[in-house]
Amino acid sequence: MGAQQVAERFTELYGARPQGVWAAPGRVNLIGEHTDYNDGFVMPFALPQQAVAAVSRRDDGLLRLHSADMAGGVVELRLDALAPGGDPAWTAYPAGVVWALREAGHPVTGADIHLSSTVPTGAGLSSSAALEVVIALALRDLYGLDLARWQLARLCQRAENVYVGAPTGIMDQTAAACCEPGHALFLDTRDLSQRQIPFDLAAEGLRLLVVDTQVEHAHSGGEYGKRRAGCEKGAALLGVDALRDIARADLDAALARLGEEEEVRRLVRHVVTEDERVERTVTLLRAGTPRAIGPILTEGHASLRDDFRISCPELDLVVDTALARGALGARMTGGGFGGSAVVLTEATGVPSLTESLETAFAAAGFKTPRVFEAVPSTGARRLV
Ligand code: ADP
Ligand code: MG
């Protein structure tokens, strides 16, 4: 959706032109899954798909919200009535951002907002963070708030955790706020330090396909909570603050100490090996050998499927089919139980891979997957 179109719709809705138009992208996590709430490493990059928001400030304590992608008209909320947990609708995301900014002492006095997004929802591509970050950036600029991008991400995470009530890590919001084109973002979720790692697929004759299985990860909340609690239990049993503190070299000894706790052992093994996979991926990309990350992605999938147990038949079918057809590597990405997988392939392999995936899904009686090429793109920015 172009900036101009969003601005025009805003003008129709609110009777005046917006003061600006901003965008924030969805993301794909290249590697580093379920490490973010263990103080570990993640490596997302921004998608070209993005949320675009036209915004003006108001000074009368009102927040007016409209989404081109949702049924219903303009929703009007009073800022002094915003409270966590009370809104089950999509409006909780932007309202949560306003709430979090005000809670942190920033003098936001209202806004008119119209938005439209090309990030598919519920596909594990983080449409929610795109939505939060685009609003946060717009309000930062309109109110002249002194907030760095990583701080915006923090506030958006708080909006999602506390106001919406979804227990997510910091990766999605940081990716939407901080990614740069042609790069993946190596993020240490403990101290939020970050490095841009070259990931220019086109220059190498490579492509990264995102395969949206169209399986909604609707019931993943409870499973996510269980995995998270299991990881915390593992850290407690091993006497560390977070599983991040178990070095790869000490993993076998740590696993042996977990005794009868078979389920915790599997979770710990995934998290510790996954952190190491991120570090190996960074090393290979910085060395200019992106093809070599293929097997690491595939190892990551096996770990999520067998140890963390959050894959599903559709995601496994993507990975198995892609590898059988010569892909360099493939893995599920995102929270699991549906959503999307990523496939690293030579550029020349794209047509046959896409066809094979569609054929395999049809043969299994699954919905046709949506396949698109993910080009590492820009993080949030002002458009107009
Ligand atoms: P995702 O993996 O896409 O982030 P979530 O469940 O975390 O999935 O967030 C999806 C929710 O975000 C939607 O149900 C809706 O409430 C909100 N959302 C995302 N995109 C839009 C949009 N364009 N307009 C309104 N709400 C949106
Ligand atoms: Mg989300």
C-alpha cells in the first residue's frame, strides 16, 4: 500500500491531511528460534512487506484508530481510560503503544491514525510488531520524543506483553525498528547490542523463499508458555540466570545434571545448540560464504522438530520437499505450530522448488502454500 493512498484515505476519514506517513516492516527470523526469552541470540531481517500509517497528533486526549484491513469504522478511545488487558481487538496494539509511551512519561496527548499493512497476519512474519513500531515511530516524530530505535522497540514489547497480554520476546519489535537493507540483524537479547551482518542474497545468486503454510498458529499461546516455563526451569535447575549462560562446550555435562527431567533436557539442548548455530551463521556470513549456512538452517529445523517439538506436518513437508529438490537448507521460522518456513536456494532453483512445494502440499491434502522471495529490506522509517 503506497504512502499516498494511505494519506488520501486518512483525509477522507478525518477531514484533514495527515501530518506524516510512516512505515515499519514484517520480519523473518533467519536463525535463532526460542532463544530470545533465554537471553540468547537471534538474527532476523526485515521483509519488503510493511505496515504503513498516516498519523496526526491531537491535543484533546482522544485516540482515533482505523485499519484498512479490518472491518468496522473509526474506533475512538480516551487516553485516560486506556488500561491493560481490556481490549481483545486489533486496536489494543496501537492503543498499547500509546499507553506504554505515556506510562514511560512521554507527553502524548492524542492521535488520529489510519493504517494499512501488507504483512500477512498470523503467518509468523510479525504483523503485530510492524503495527506497533510504525505507530511508535510516528508518535516519536510528531511529539519530538527523545527515543532511540532500540528504546522504541522496548516500549512496543511492553505494549504487547502488558497491554495486549501476549508474552513475546524483544526480537520482532527490534527487527521492525532497526533492520537495514541487505543485512540481517545479529541481536543479543541480553544486552540488546546489535550488529548488521551482510546478507545480500541477490549479489550471490541466492534466494530465500518464505513458505507460508497458511496454518494459523492460533493455539500456540499455551504451548509457547509451556516451552518458556520449561526453559526457565532448566536454567533454575542448572543454577544460571538464563540458558544463554550454558556454553556449548559445557552442554553435555549440563544435560547429564538434569537427571530425570527429560523434557527440560530437550528444551535446554535446543536453546544452547541454537545459540551456537546463530554464532556459526554470523561467522559464515561475515566470511562471505552464505551458501555454507544452508546445513545450519536444516540442523535448526531438526532441533525445533525433535527437541523443542513445535513443528507440524506442513512445516516438515516444506523442509523435506525443499531438501529433496536440492535446496541448500530449510527450516521453520517463528513461534511454530504453523506459520512459515524459510528455504535457502540457488536463484535458478526457485521455479522448480515452488512447483514441487505446491505439488507436495496438494498430494498431502494441505492448503496451497504461499511462496514468496524474501529480500532483506529496510526497518521502520518516515515516508512523507
Ligand atoms: P503475527 O505473527 O502476524 O504478529 P500476531 O497474532 O502476533 O501474529 O498479531 C496479529 C494481530 O495483529 C492481528 O490479529 C491484529 O490484531 C493485529 N494486526 C496485524 N496487522 C493488522 C492490520 N493491518 N490492521 C489491524 N490489525 C492488525
Ligand atoms: Mg506477533
